[in-house]
Amino acid sequence: MPEISLADRPARLTACLALIAFLPMLSSDLFLPALPAIASALAVSVAATQRLFDSYFAGLALSLLVCGPLSDRHGRRRPLLAALALHAAASLAMAGAHDLATLSACRFAQGLASGIPVALWRSIAFDALPLEAATRAISVVVPVMVGSPALAPIVGEWIAALAGWRAIFAALAGVGALAFALTWGFVPETHRPAPSGGAARQWMSSWLALARSRRFVSFCALACAAYAAYFLYLFQAPLLLLALGYTPRAISYAYLPVTAGFVLGSAVGRRLAPRAGDRAIVTAGTALFAAGAVLLAGWGVAGRPLGAAGLLLAAALLVAANGTLLTIGVARTLARFPLLRGTSSALLGFSQAAVTALMVGRMSRLNEVLPQARSLSIMIGACLLLAMAALWVYRRAISDTSS
């Protein structure tokens, strides 16, 4: 096991963390253009293949529920290496699956493996780097990670066209193996394991310490609203654009302006960070989110007359808010819990995955009885209400602690 310091090598660590963080998002998005081909090959409906989303997020949420406290107690490196190995194996098994049940089970395992990188990469950054350097690293990694929805569908469509849908999962296995090799070679243990004994009690005390913090819980709810709204759009946009007459290849390029919005929002957050407090950054990000959510919900009501341009503009504005909230906002929040970095990161990730799974599942059911644009409008409205309530509690929590 490497025993080197990374404080003087932030670029190397940032590059490794970027790949580790990118892998779960890539796993979520790369196969999207191949859903019709998967449905045809397995003799099921395209709607049935959407359970692959539920399987992935269920595994992700379960993994996040337990891995944070365990990593605070037993270290980061071994759980991360085990997760990357499982990811490669599960992806390879998906490439060979011949029925939807097997594919869903392997997808669940892939989600289990993906939860650990989601929980730990930020913790590793804070463990290994000074606070400001860690925040800078996070503000670089998150736009790379969230660039997946723009790049993954395009790359996935190319892979499927050249070699078939099974090659997509083989490619994911290769990326997982590469992440394993880089982690093995360049990422040392960054957190000293705690002494053994009282594991269950310490696990519960970690969760309770965070649950008692109104500031953490309210920001967690706000991040859940922003994250869920993003995935609601990702889930529904292909269906809406198909209804507007766009081809699958054209739809894969429609994610580019949305990702550009995230990168812009992240850049704005980085510029605000040195001179703005937590309250100002989170309030500004939420205001931008509210503007995008109102426009996106309005598009869902007006629908076709506003066309694809209106849909993409509203989504880009909403995701720009995520660029601020899910980079600087998250980094500032996690930095307040130095002894619970793994637990706080995992709880945040678990909450985001669980709320997103519930929201997407609800929208899927609404799609059966309502027009798809109207379903999106309703669910984005729910995210907006959650975000505004969470912001109110967050601002009150900061005022109470500063008074």
C-alpha cells in the first residue's frame, strides 16, 4: 500500500478522484441510447428496461447507507478498491446477460459498487489536502463528473452503433478496471482507521450527530431537490424530444448545453467562494434553481409551442444552479464535519439517491396517466417546494448559530 503524502501532489490526486467520481455517473448514463436495442434483444418493452434505473439507484442508496460510517472507522482505501473491483465484475456480467432479470440483478450490484466512490471521493480530498486545496479540487472534479450526461449518451450511441449494446457494459468494465489500477498505484490510505470495538454504537452516533444538525439536514434536503430535478430532466428529456421529432443521435447532443450550464454555475460558485459566506452562496444557488424550475415547469404546461430550445434553456438554467449548490455548497457543508467526513458525504449521497429514485419512480407512474410534459411539470414543482422549504430552514439555522 502506498504511504506517500498527496498534499504536495494535488493535481495527481484530483485526476484520480475525477475518474473515481466520473465512473458512477458514466455507469448511470452510458447505456441510455441503447435502451431500445436492449429491449429488442431481450424481448421486453422499452418501458420495462426503465427498471434498470431503479435497480441502480437502489444499490447505490443501500451502499451509501453503510459505507460512510464504515470508512470513517476502517479507512477509505480498502472499501474503494473492493468497490471498483465489484464494479468491473458486475459490468462484465451485464455484457453477457441474456434476460432482463439477470441484467437488473447485475445493475443492482453495479449500483452497490458505485455508491462507495460517490461517498468517498470527497472525503479523500478533505483527508489528503488542506481545506482550500480540497475545495478547489472538488470544484474541478464535480463539473467533470456531471459532464457525463453530455458525453456519455454520445459515446454510448457510438459504441452501440459500432459494436452493439453489450460493448457498452464491456467498456464500463474497462473503465472500472482502470480506476482500480490508478487507485491501487496512486491513492494511499488517507484516513487512519479507528480502534476496534463498539462499531454499531459508533455508527449510530455518527448518524445521530448529523441528524441533530439543522444546518446539515436542511442543506441535505436542498441538495436532494436539486439533484432529483436534474435526474427528472435526464429521465424525461429523451421522451419529450422524441415526441418533438428528434432522432436518438440528435437527442444525445441535446445534453451539451445542459452540461455547459453546470460548468458555468460551478465557475460562478468558485468566483463567489473566496468572498461570500455559506448563506450567500446557498441562497444565490437556490434563487437560480428556482428560476430554472419555474421555467421548466412552465415548459411542461405550455409544451410543444416553446419547442426544444425552450426546454434546453430552462434545463440549462436549473442545472447552472446545481453547479453552485453541488460543488461549493457541498464542499462548505462537508468541511464543517471533519471527524465525520465519510459519514456526512455518504448520508448526503444516500439522501440524493433515495429521493431521486422516489421522484423518478413517481414520474414514471404519472407518465402512464398524464402527458409526459405535464408529469415533468408536476415533479419539478415538487422539487421546487422542497428546495424553498429547505432554504428557509437553512437560513434560520445559520441565523440561530450566529446570534
